Amino acid sequence: MRIGVLTGGGDCPGLNAVIRAVVRRGEEGYGQQLVGFRHGWRGVLDGEVTELTVAGTEGLLARGGTVLGTSRTNPLARDDGRAAVREGLAREHVDALVVIGGEDTLGVARALGDDGLACVGVPKTIDNDLSATDVTFGFHTAVQTATDAIDRLHTTAESHDRVMVVEVMGRHAGWLALSAGLAGGADLILVPERPFDIDAVCDHLRHRHDHGANASIVVVAEGAQARRGTLSIQDAGVDEFGHVRLGGVASALAPEIEARTGFETRVTILGHVLRGGTPTAFDRILATRFGLAAIDAAHDGDFGTMVALRGTDIVRVPLADAVRELKTVPSALLDEAAVFSE
């Protein structure tokens, strides 16, 4: 078999570990030829291809980002997109595709799979919002990066008697904000699953100040929204999948807090810092196991599936199940976190 590999959507730590594992098992275990499509689905459409070999993927395990590059290209947004993908794969004599990505990238794979495309999915997102898998690789590293930043912000907030508003990624799901906020000892955690009341936020900060706290940390997911439209958040247009480009809720929230409470308030937007850097040991191992399982599925001809973590086992699930709905934070976990915001 000749297997294609692509990484789509936002980058995250662990992508190169998946690529390395796919190539190692595919070439040495199954005698397959492997090629990488550059910049996600765009590489399939434009013929941007590179050969992948064991020798060429040495040293990738601890390297952040993706050597294949990525993009948010959506072939389904083009009138000829489906045909162009088929032509691109045929041109390179690719028999099957390992698609590494989040809801959008894998959503394209599912749709093209319905047209007969032989593909296997690997779940990737620092938001940890893909259904059918307990954890996505990249999430653990992003949580650790955010936690380290919050740890440092505690001391500078205390030195200046400030409120620090820390914005992390998370469009529809607050897994990253919740996990980093709990691990970093945040005083408030605001997530997309529960619209926040700006009055309640300010009341809580005043209460802390009145009872001796000289600083507060507020962690907010980029997709968090205020109730009743009390805050106006600007956006920067939409991408090819129709998603609003988020970022800026903290910049709207901080001046509102300062104006209402009189507490000096500063903003730290971690943004793409969370996507970069060396993956943690957990993410290196999970990404490697995902890569091995994905190429095994391709070798077995088990297409239209995604590899997933269930407990400690790597299993195969239908791609349709993986992208049917987003995995959001359940109310029980939000209630647990709220104990530390009371």
C-alpha cells in the first residue's frame, strides 16, 4: 500500500510523534510506502507532497509543531473540492489516508469517506473536545503550559495587588480553562458551557478583597460569553469552516472589572503559546500509540474509523461518532471547580 498522511487545523504538541510512529510501523512493519501532504487538505488539492521515511523522521518525537505544516483549508467549501481530493490522491497513487486533526479536519474525512475515500482518523486538539475519545494528544501539554503561566502570574499579581485575567483557548468547550484553572489555583474560571454574569464576577472579586485577598486570578476560555450580552466581544471574521476567529474576551472583561471594582486589572492572553513547544511525556506516548494504531487500521482495511483512547486502551471508533457532537465539560465537573470560587 501507499499511504498518505496529513495534519490539518491548529497545530499542537505531539503531531510529529504521530507521524514518526505511522512511518516506523508502516515502512518497517508492513513494507508500505508513505507520503506526506503539506499544509493539510490544501496539500492534497495543490499537489504539495513529500516522501516520508524512517530515516527522514528520526528525531521527531520531542519536536513541537508539525513537519508537514498545517492549514484550515476546507475542500468541501469548493464546488470541485471532492473531485479535486480524489484526483490529488490518484495523482500520487495513494491508496489510503491517515488524517490527523480535530472536528473540522476529521469532519472532512468523514464526508469524503462517505464518497468512498479510504481514510483513518487520529484525534488532535488542545481543546479536548472530540467525542469518542477520553483524551486528545496535545491537551495535556497545553494544560501544563497554561498552569506554569498561572503559577507565575500569582506572584506578580500579589506584588501589585492586581486582578489578572488569563485567557486560554477553548472555542466551545472549557476543558483547558477548567483544568489549568484548577491546577493553577485560579480564583474564577469562566467557560463556554456556562455564560457568566459580570455582576457576579465583580461581586466575587470584591468579596475576596474585603476578606483579605490582595490579588485574584481569573481564567477565561476564549469562547466564554457573558449573560444578557453585557460584554461586546469583537471578532476578526471567519475561517473556511465558518468559525468566528476568537480571542479578545479577556481584553473586554478586564476593563469592565477595573471600572466596576476599582481594582487594577491586567490581561495575559496565552493564545498560540499553548500550541507550541515540546510535548509532555504523556502526549508523546499517547501520540505514538495513536500513530501505531492508525497505521494498523489502514493495514487491516478498517477505514472510516478513528483511533481513540478509552481508559488505557486504544480502540477504533466510527469517524461519524467522533465528529457527531462536541465533548463539552459536564456540569458535575463545573460544580466541583465552583467550590474554589465561592
